[in-house]
Amino acid sequence: MKIKFIGAAQTVTGSMHLIQTENSTFLLDCGLFQGKRKDAFEINRNFDHFNPGEIDFVILSHAHIDHAGNLPTLVKNGFDGKIYSTFATRDLCTIMLQDSAHIQEKDVEYVNKKRKRDGKKLFEPLYVQDDALETLEKFVGINYRKEFKITPEISLTFYDAGHILGSAIVFLKITENGKQITLGFSGDLGRPHLPILKDPEQIPNVDYWICESTYGGKDHDNPTDSEEQLTNVLKKAHSKKSKVIIPAFSVGRTQEIVYALHRIFESNKAERMPVYVDSPLAVNATEVFRLHPECFDSETMQFIRKNEDPLGFNRLTYIKDVEDSKNLNSVDGPCIIISSSGMAETGRVLHHLANNISNPKNIILIVGYAAEHTLGRKLIDGEKNVQIFGDAYDVKAEVIVLNSFSAHADSDELLGYTNRFDKSQLRKIFLVHGELEQQQAYKNNLESSGFKNVIIPSRGQTEILL
């Protein structure tokens, strides 16, 4: 038995790991790579390390596009197996994969208008709506903490990762040649005490642990400080009459921000202002949240019992129609526009940034991780001139970064989770989903805690497990 690390290897996007046993070949995740446009174009279209038609099944940790977004391409290229996920992940993917296809079609259409005028070769979308719909037919939902036998040799159990709705830590029992190993895959590990969701669950001891390392060397602000920090931004926006543009993942981050705004306004910590959630996906995802209260923590459940709807309150407008989105250009501040994508790479937030980024009165609020070479990362890094849809814009708006909203475990939280494993049983730890600097810091912390055989695999690297 062996594992090959194909995506999210020394980077934070495109999660994809290939496991081959004596009788099965399967993937852990199948995510979209996000980064330099040329690299993403090639990596997402080409499965260089395997034949999609030879994959027996996929185990999906959660619905974020960098973990699930390339499933339609896999299907388009011949995959015909099952996709195993939690029920909430399945429901989110029902809207997210169709939305991803729609965004790609529209973005390509927008870019091709200019390419056609310039006489350049036109692009084709990675996949279209029909590919997404075919993919959705292959999903199989599994409850948390319920062991499921995929094959006679492979048993799967999902545990709550506390990252986004339906996110799971994967626990596998695999038997080969009469020997059994246990393998854990963190997916994206959440943080204790985050709003809305339950805390991450500890899985049983494992022989091999594949762990994300997004913030392997960084500590976050306490999540309990997030409302106070957001309140300060709201007060500043009110005094400056700012438009606050928040690039936010439609699933998870948008709902957390809306929930925090609700609590702030209900407690009169800041003056109310109009809030617009301009993302069809976020609107639909919020409905999926309402269908899965079993994922909510006790504090959120108590808040729901006292308030009719913490995800849709007075003065908040959910926007689906593209014309209503365009009309936000003429809305005066102070106001808040929450729009996807979180890394500011695709979707409507690019139009809002283009229309507001050069006005010093406005605020761009970054509330999540942005991978290298994305527009979100360039804003975080303080670049003063950026490209949006191929045009240059001066960054004159104030850029504020709040990492207290991060849904990824930080350095101490990652170490604390892994430290609960039995060191005498754990044979190898593989660090994925992190930039090399963060991975090296996490590796050093693990080794200082007594762990051995901590490996940072490169893309395409193969490791023998049994």
C-alpha cells in the first residue's frame, strides 16, 4: 500500500492524495488549485499522476472548493465511482459545484470578450453545469461517528473537524495481506471556540497521520476577540462613511461574519448599517446551514432559541440577481458588502474591488487565508498596485486583516491535537496543505514534542505505508 501526494503538497490549494492498496485505488479530496493563473490552468486540467477512470472512489473531507472543486473535472475525464462525504458536505456541494461551474463559465465569457477584441485564442471553462450535475449523482452521505465499510478491506469513519459545516476528519482502517493499519486525514482542522460550529473531535489513535499545516508556525488572535475587532472596524467605517468590502468564502466565513454582525448590532456595540451579501452561493449555502442544526454548538443553539434567525436579520440583504449586484456600485457608505471568493480570485467580489479599491475612503477587510499569488494575498502583503481582470488598479482603500476569524487551527492548536495521539503507535506524520515555511515550523514543533518521522512531501512524492 502506498500514498502519492498530488495536491496541497508544500502549498495550500488543490488538496488531493492518491492511495493505492492491493485491491483499491482512491483519492482523499479532489480540490481546485488556486494561485498563478497559468499554473492553475494547467494543473486543474491535467491529471498527470493517475488515470481518472482507474479511481475506484473518492473520500471528501469537506466542501470548500480547494478540496472538492475539481471533482467535475475528474468525472469529465472518466471517473465513475462513488464520492463519500458527510450529509452536510453533500448538500453544500450540491450548490457549490454548480456555482463553481457557473463562475468559471461567466469568468471565461468576460475574459474572452477582451481576448476576442485582441485577436487572441479564446479560453474554455474547466467544466460546465452538466459536469457538475453528473458529479452530484455520485455522492454518498455518511453520518459522523458511523463506521462505513467501503470495501471488505477498507472501513471509513468521519469525525467532526469543526472547520465548516459538514467538515470531517477521515479515519480509515485498511487491511492488506492480513495486516491492518489505521490512517487519519485532517482535511482542514478547525479551531476550538469558533462561533456556530462544534469544536474539532479527536479521532482514535492512528499509524499514519496526514495533517494540514496552513498555520503550522503562526498563532491566531483568540476567536473570542473577533467581535470586538469587527466592532472597531464598523465604528471606523461609520465615521468615514466607508464601503467595507469583505472577500469571504461563501460557505463558513460568510455565515460567521453575518452571525457576528447580528450579535454586534443586537447588543448595540456599533451603529447599524446596511449589509449586503452579494453571492448567490452564499445565499443558498445559508439555507443549507439552516437545514443542519446538528452541526451547531450549544452557544449558537441558545442564541437561535432567543432570536428568530441569526443568519438573516434586519437591514441585511441577500443578493442573487446580477443587476442588483451592479446597483451596489451606486450605494453610498457606510455599508458592508460581503462577496465571494475569499481569496479574491473569482466571482462578484472582483467587480466590487475594481469599483472601490482606489477610493481612500473605503475599507477592504480580509477575514481569511489567501494563498500565494492570489489577489487576496497581494492585498494582505500591502501591494499598492494590483491587476483585476487584466487591468491595473491603485490600492488606495485601507486594507485591514483580521485573523481571529480564521477557521484553521493555529500552531498551538495543531500541536495540541496531534499531541493527543499515542506516539508509540504513530509511525509517520505527513504535513500537507501548507506553505513550506509554515510546514517546517510545525515539523520542528512536532519533533520537539517527541514525534519521529515527520515528512513534508513534495508534489508527486510517493510513500510506502505497508
